[in-house]
Amino acid sequence: NNMYPGNDPDLPELTQMEEMLISPVHALIQVWQVRGGQYKYTGHTCNFTRENAVFHAKVPLLPEQCEILIMRRKGQGSTVNLAATQDFRVRREPLQHWLQFLSQHHPTFQSARVEIDWDALQQLPVDGSVYNRLHNIEVED
């Protein structure tokens, strides 16, 4: 039945942030609460489903285009701890490998319904955090 997908490709693992940048379909809004907002749930993440999923015709997205909201306590600096930095780590080379693979093997990418934006890829860090490029809001205690 031609269901064998072939050998596993030798592709690098992606962080959740990297996966979000190359995914054309976004069905969730992610809300992060960083250090100090709730003592029991420090670093807690909530996912809210969207009424309608968003389809992006160009990938990768830039971090500013992702529907991720960082909530921090009012008066708390915008500095972030090491764990959160790792959560938002983006590496350009693994993304490039995945985009090349998807363009050759994934039907949505092959059908030209999704365009790879190589200029956007160049705007992403070689290896670094995109935390400061995401939507941040301050909340009261």
C-alpha cells in the first residue's frame, strides 16, 4: 500500500520554538508565565486552542509573528533565567536542514501552498535565544 515512509532522515532535533517557526499551521496560543508570577507554577505554560487554526503560507515565521505571550510580574526586569533561555533557543542551521527536507518530502511544501522564506531564515539567530523578540506583558501581583 506504499505506506512505508522510507528510512529515517538524519535530521537534527528541534526545540519547541524551532518547530513553531517552521510549522505552517498554528492551532494554539501559548501563554508563558516566567519566574515569580505564581509560586507553585513558576515557568508554567498554558495553551489555548484557537477557534480557527491559522495557516501561514510562508515559513519560517519570525519570533514576533508567533502567538506566544510572555507574562511577567510588574516591576520584574526583562532578564530571563537560563531555563527560559533554553526554551526559546533557535538555531539557524537545523532549521535550514528541516526546511530543505520538508520542501523535498512533505506534500504541503511540495505543492507550493507553503513558501520557504529564506530571507526570514537569515534573520534568525545562528544559535541563540529569541525570548526578547516575543510578545511580553507585565501583570499586577
